[in-house]
Amino acid sequence: MTTYNEIAGRRVNFLSSDPTYVDTNSDGQVWYNSSTATLKSWLPVGAWRSGGNMNTARSQGASAGTQAAAISFMGAPGPSVGVASEAYNGIAWTTTSNTNSPRYGLAGVGTQTAALGFGGYVPGGATSNATEKWNGSSWTSSGNLPTATYGIAGAGTQTAALGFGGSPGSGGTPVITTTRTYNGTSWTDVPATLNTGRSQLSGTGTQTAALAMAGLNPPGFVNVESYNGSTWTTVNSLNTGRINAGAAGTQTSSIIFGGQTPPSFARTNATELWNGTSWTTSPATTAITALGTGAGNATDALYSILNGPAGVVTNSEEWNFGVYSYSAAAWASGGNMNTARVGLGGAGTQTAALAFGGFQPGSTGATELYNGTAWTNNPTGLNTPRYEIIGAGTQTAGLAFGGEAPPTGATEKFNGTTWTNTGSMNTARSALAGAGTQTAALAFGGKVPPSSAATESFNGSTWTSVNSMNTARQGLGGCGTQTAALGFGGYIGPRTTVTESWNGTSWTTVNSMGTATNLMAGFGTQTAAISAGGRTSTPVVATTQTWNGTSWSNLPSMGTARYNLAGAGTQTAGLAFAGNTGSLTTATEEWTGESQTASSKTLTTS
């Protein structure tokens, strides 16, 4: 009898509990759990989950790229929507430069930084032959299609694209069988034609290995054809006929989802997977019953530009097939503070936070403790009431320093019950940032006035001036430790995106924030930071930005837009509280970063 070792090239592990780590060759990995007396294996599963909301609701646009780096562009209704373009980082959408011409019912191929959009229909106009290229920052017109085409499908890259099917009319009829190739500059009609002409179809793959799926081709709507670079061959049909469906993948491994099903053309949430030979209907369905566009591949796809039964929506959804299932990053409401205020200090963790000082109006020394559910007033407050104060440390070993009373260098230690004065900073200031612990803290930036670049290090009793920041500013965000801190944003006249990293000796300017922001909450570490809320070019925002040690990107926004708030915790479990929404608020929100869970199954005999 053949053994598992001979089949899989590995032995069955004997473990007292299920492993928490899944290796890169996990499919088929088997272990014996001695505690439960069960033979188990990792279970690859497919599931849809909510992605970030788009900034512009629309229908029948185009998408390109991957699940974690996509671009979606154009769409209906109306000219202003038809030129919209947005980029996705796997968590949130960011508006990019508009396209040159408004269109919908077009095709999109390529990557987030090198995309191609072609064909479509101009709102209120006519079918279009326009082609546009995206270079990561702007759209450029490049090489028109030989014939204006609506409902065309595409495959390939920006410099080696394939266009097929479609219709010269906006209604999707008559359907055509034409196939065209693009070399980065111009289009050429090729002899190969689809066996079944159709429009509003879906495409995946490359210029020489493509798949054409579904589409408006009565009476089937289920037809699938495979292209080898010279001819189209009809292959096994879909289980669910549809038009205007999203799709992603390759010629031998694809996924198709959503769309409109005949004969009523109602929206569907059905998902099917292609293994190169046949289609399998997945038990996992999209949350939104809609037509839309796809990007990515058969294991990690993105579904965006959705038009549901009630009209266009901003939703996007992510498909994952594998051992891990994912929970999206999100903010959730926590318990309200007892005292509404702005310019307060914060320290600790999401489930054991410390809040102190602030303005309500008038300076306050009020101190509150958070247990992960509710805030409790501490019997004693700061010895020196003040606002635009900063903090470091934990709920039971906190540090408060600086603040406006007027600008002060006063420093106080908290032992979980009472505050005790300790050595003052050398530079009195407010609206500064801080990092570290009660016995090893760092203070940087702030308002003297004017704005300051001063940096000081605290050893538990005294402050020592060290090398200054490169950019003087106030109202900045900060996090990290005494020897590995991060300072970001702030106000230098205008608001700034400048980010600096501290190595224990000196500051280095690194990649800038995506949005210039001041008076935000900052928490996390030097290589995994969060900036929440604050002020930008608008009075108040709910924006969340994340730093991965190299660059900033957007995350889902807070439920309550505000500035001059406080924060605590980490990039995966944070807290934002109080602030100014236009009026003082007690609102508290809890941040949970994206998480993943491995799925396993018990092996039995039958």
C-alpha cells in the first residue's frame, strides 16, 4: 500500500494541538492531533469578504491589476462619473487623475501602474474607439481601435493586449466576432475570430492565451472559448449564463462572478471556477447581487464598480481561495468618555488605555481609564491642568509632558492611581509628539511658539536635549520607542506630509504621508504606525493612514470625523478617543487590523 510519505513527500506530524502556522506547501498537509485523537489537514476554501468602499459609485467601468494593487476607471452614469479613476491598495480606494474621455462598457487590462482602457460608449454620445494608457499618475490617449466598439472584452498587458467581441451599437447588438491585438502603440485586426459573436462578455488571460466567457449571444450566454494566439476553440460552458460579469485569472485558472442572467437579466451573485477543463459553481456567493468588474486572479480576485438591483453602489468585494480566511480591517464604536474634550493626551493599549488633560472648554487635568469596554473617571487628575499635551507609557505607568497652560515643560508620572511631578523638559511647548515608556520617553516637535524641531530624551527623572528633527512643526503625530520613533505630518505654515524616523541618535526624512494632516491621533511602532483623523485641506476628516516602515497607504476611515483627538495601542489593535467634530466629543472608536485564520478539516473514513 502507498503511504502518505510516498505520496506527499512528508511524514504525518504527531502534535498535541493544531498548528497555527501554515507553510508555503500547505495544501494536503496532514497531522495527527493527539489531544483530540483526530487526523487533520488544512482545508483550502473560497470566500468573499467586504473590501473598501470606492469614492465614486458607478456602473460598467473597467478594472486592471491585482486584488492588493488595482485600478478601476470610468463608468456610468454621466460624463463626470465616466472619467473617474481610483486605485486600491488591498484596503482602501484613493482617487487618482481622471481619464481624458468619459466612457462606460469598455475593457481594461494591465496593472495598477500600467493599465489600458479601450472602447466603450460615451455618455449621451456614441460608441467609442478611444484607447487610453495609465502610467501610475496620468492617462494618455494612444492608438484608437479600428472600429468603435461597446461591450468589448480584453486580456493581456498595456503593451501586449487582446480585444475581442463587442458591438458597434450601444445596446450590445449586433454582436461581432472580431479579435484585435495591441502592441503598446496601435491596434491590428487579426484573422482569428470568435466562434460565437457576443458583446458585454468577460475576458481573462494574456494576448496569446486568453479566455472569452459568457456575453450577449442568444440563446446561450454560457459559451466559453479559449485562444492560443492564432485560433479560438470552444470549450466547456459555464453553469450560469450571464452578461456584464466580473472575471479574473488565466486561461487555465479563472473565476467569473456576478453579472446579469437571462432571460430576465436580473443580477446574480453566482461564482464559478475554471480549472482549465471545466467550470465548478462555488458555494460562496458575492454579498452584492450585481454586475461589476474584476481584477486579480482565481485565488485572489477583486470585484468592483457594482450595479445592484437598487442602482450603483460604492461597494467592493475581495475573493480569497486558500487555507486562510481573512477579516477586513475596521473601526468599531467603543464606550464613550465621561468628559468631552480636545487636545488631550493618551497612552496604553486598546483594552487598557489612559486619557488625561485637554480643553473642555478651559484646561482640565481630568484622567480616565479604559478597560476595553467603558471609561472610568480616576479620582485624581493631573497636578497641572493643560491641553495640547502628549503622553507615553501604559495605563499603570503613564507619562504626561508638555502642553498649553501656557506652553509648559511640566512632566508628570502616573502609577495607576495618582500623578507625581518629575523633571520638566528643557523646552516648554505644546502640540508636540511623543513616544516610549514612563522611564524611557522621547518628546519631539511642538509649538513654543513658533514651531519647534527640538527633541528630548527622558530617563525616568530628567530630560536631555538630543538632535533636532529636520522639519520644525506642531500638531504632528508620533509613535514608537525612545530609540525607534516615528514623527509624521503636522503644521509648518501649511499642513505637511513630512515623515521622519528616529534611530536613537538622529532623525531621517523618509517617504511622505499620502495626505497632509495635522492634529491627528498617532499610535503603533516605527515600522507599523497608524494616523487617524485630524485636519487636512477640509476642516475635519475621518481619514486613516497606515505606515509599513517604507510607505503610507489609506485604510478604512473612522466612523466619526474629528481632530485634536488622542490615540493608543498598536497598528492591529488601536484606540482613538475624544477630539473636535465641530463640537467637543466623547466618541471612542476601536481599531482592528486585518487578520487571517487558517481553516482545517478532520479526516475520516467512509
